[in-house]
Amino acid sequence: MTMNKRFSLIGTGRIGWALSRLLTDLGWTIDRVDDISEYQLKAYQKHFSSCFTPKHAPSQTACLLICIRDDSFHELIRDLQKKPEWNTPHIIHTSGFHKAEILSPLRTAFQSEIHSFHPMISVIETNPDQGKKLLKKAWWALSGDNPSWMQNMASAWGLQSFLLPDDKKDFYHASAVMTANLIIGILRGAEATASLAGISTEDYEKIFLPLVDSVIDHIHQSGLHKALGGPIVRKDYNLLEREKTALKEAGLTDEYAMYDLLSRYLIQKMSKN
Amino acid sequence: MTMNKRFSLIGTGRIGWALSRLLTDLGWTIDRVDDISEYQLKAYQKHFSSCFTPKHAPSQTACLLICIRDDSFHELIRDLQKKPEWNTPHIIHTSGFHKAEILSPLRTAFQSEIHSFHPMISVIETNPDQGKKLLKKAWWALSGDNPSWMQNMASAWGLQSFLLPDDKKDFYHASAVMTANLIIGILRGAEATASLAGISTEDYEKIFLPLVDSVIDHIHQSGLHKALGGPIVRKDYNLLEREKTALKEAGLTDEYAMYDLLSRYLIQKMSKN
């Protein structure tokens, strides 16, 4: 694939920074950048000052990257239709939640192909080098108008990717939220429970993180379906009932609900495989 | 502390093997061993054949280790009281669920001190070298009759340990089950959800495990209270409601319940710190 290695960017948050580091390290240059936060925009322009395209005709920008909050899409798309200077042949957003199809007003306005590239990874800091590393570890879900263009582009950027049906993104992203966020909810519940045994937040992390690591290692080595140790896999239902009773009687209502729901769910899953 | 480096063991499961490897590598020898499974017992005796005490008087055994299933304790304790040949000055069980106090009939029968040593780690295979490594990574919760003896012993065995009030073990162990088991419940729920996006079990592991790793890394580096990225920390409640609706309408009842319970729990926790 031959193309101008030039991109434009809207949204200078964590993903915008990380992706800019990745692309500029591959020799891409930045044509245009914008952000609703003047402060963030200036910080980005300063950091990437040596990476802007020296001179260019706007029509040669290969793609526009949209890396903004999920709840800002409708407003941005409405505004962009009135700004032909942002026109590019390919528009990519990096939201896991939104479908590529959300960009369809721009397909009409700009005659662009529209795409969604989503990295399945958690990036919590605006550190471009760290961010780039995480983006390289991630699998990227691609959906949108032009599958072969998307796959070639992801490959040119050195990314692991797979095609996802655009209309299935709801389940894809719900699964990502469960995987990345809800396990933290469980650990917060476990932390609250441990505090009743006199274990502080600091001690919870110190004492229980090696346990978390061992469980994640088991998943890597033996697979998710064989990683379970402890009372559920031993079918020690008496123990489970006693611990649920202890949580309920101590007034740990939410923690009881987690324990009850998820232990029953695992028992049910075990009976199926 | 001077003592005979000799132990006896009841229970030749994963923890019994791992602890035997750890102790025999430190020059301890095995006086007696027993298991309700003849098959497991023979495998253990064969593997550790060079580690048995050549000749001994039973009274010199430093301690008896009880590494059995939580639901076998009452029967074992009843039986042991009739077997004075197992008498030792110190008895240790490795259950996370049971209190040291469960051994009190043996304190009376044998005049022994009774203790609980629990490693906060998941060991899912009977591989003594792997098991030993995990036991060394774990923090061990100690409770029972003689705190200074327990701490000296854990230290002599090269283990990280802390004292836990014996009567708080319910909350301690419930927290361990949540930490080690319920996160797997969440991941199984995420896997079921991803399957509706056409992502197979194998692909779920491939695509989502780097995400899990990134989240666990964030916890290690930034702490549990600062590891959250994504829609919950952005307070994008509209997104959360839309995904819950998608789960509900697809008939993913349990997955909906997890998503609902834990996202609300995290929102509530965030408002507090």
C-alpha cells in the first residue's frame, strides 16, 4: 500500500498521545490537530512540535484519527460537517463503544470511508511511550467500510488486529467493560471484606496481589476454564454458604450479592464443561 | 530457635507436596505421612522417598502438618485423637477457611499447641517445584496458640507472614475467595458476552488477556483505587445504561446482573474517595 504517511488528529487524550507516538515513530507526520481543551492541545503541540508536516496540501492527509470521549461524538460530528478543511479519504475513530457507522454523516459530507479501530487494552496515563507500548500489546478490533484497507493499515502500523462486525460492538464493548472494570469492582469488594479481618487497604494490596497474579498466571498457562482453584471447584457448598452468611450478618450487602451471584454462576458454568 | 528439622504430614494434595518440597529443600526430613487416598499416598512416598527420616523416636517430630480438604477436618480430628503415634508438640493446618481453634480437641488429647498457617496464593497443580515457588511468593496468615513460635517458624522456612486474629478468618477467607474465584466468574461472564459478538472462547483469551494484564499492571503500579479506566471512571452513565439494556435484551440475565451490581458498586466507591 502506498500512501502519504500523514495524519490528522482530533482528541489529545491518552489514546491520541499514544497513537501519535506510535505513528510518528514510524515516520508519519501530523497535519492538523484539535481538542476542545486548549490546555491539552497546547501540551500536545509542544510535545510533538518536531513531528508536524512541514508543508502540505490538505487533500493529501491519509487519514483523520478521532480519539475523543464516547459522549462527545454527536457534537463533534455535527461540527465537523461544517469544516471541509478536515476532509480526508479515511476517517478512523478509536472508540470501543461506538460503531464505525456513527461517522456516517461524515461519509456523506466528505465522501470518506469510515472506520473504527479499537485497542483492547487499558491506558490510564497520558504517557506516550508507555501508551505506545500498550497499544502494541493490544489486539485491535477493526470495523467499517473497507476491511482490506483497515487490515493493511493496522499491519503497516505493526498492530495485531481482527475484523469485528460493526453491529456487534455492543457485546464486544460490554465484554471489555466487564473484563477491565468489573474485576476491579470484585477486588474492591474483597478489600472491603478483608477490612473486617483487620486488613488495611495497603495490606490488602500487599497480601492479595500475589494471589491475583497467581490466578492470572493460571489463566495464561491452563486457560480460563481450568484456572479455578478453591472451594467452588471442590464443590464445597457448605463453606460457600457459611461465608455468605458471615457477609450478610456483617451487613456487607453488596459484597454478599457479588459472592452469591458469581459463585452460583461459576457452579453453573462448571456443570457445563 | 533450635528444633529437630522433622515433620509429619497428613494430606498429600497440592499444598502438602509444595510444602514438603520447601521443607525438604531446607534439610527437613519426613517422619510420617498419611492420606485417605492410597494412590496419592504412594505417589508422594515415591517422589519423596529420599527425604524420609532414617531412624527416629516419634516424640522428636517438630510439627505435624495437616493439609487436607476443608470438608474433611471433623472426621480427621475425630480419628487422630485415637492415634497417639501422631502426637507432636505443634500442629499446623493450612486451611484458609478453618480457624486454628478447630484443632482444639487435639490440643486436649495431645497437649499440643495448635496453629493455622495459610498461604494467600492459588496452587492448582500437584507440581512440587512450581508449588514451592508459589508458596514463597505468598503472604502467609498465621493464627493460633503461640504467635512468636509461629513467626519464628515461618521465618525459618523463608516465608513472608503476618498474624491474623483467629476469630477473623471468616472475612479473611471470604475475601480470598472473592479475589481468586469471583474474578474468574467475571471473566467467564465477559467471555459469554463476547461470544455474542462472534468471539470464540479461544479468541476471548487471546484478545482479552492483554487487557487483563494491563489492568493488573495498573493496580501494581498505581494502586487498586487508581487503576480504573473506561466509562465508569468517566461517569459515562448513558453508555453503562445502553450496555446493560443490550445484555438484558439479549437474554444474558446473569451477565446483566454482574454488570449492574458491580458498575453501581464502583460508582458508589468512587464517590467516597
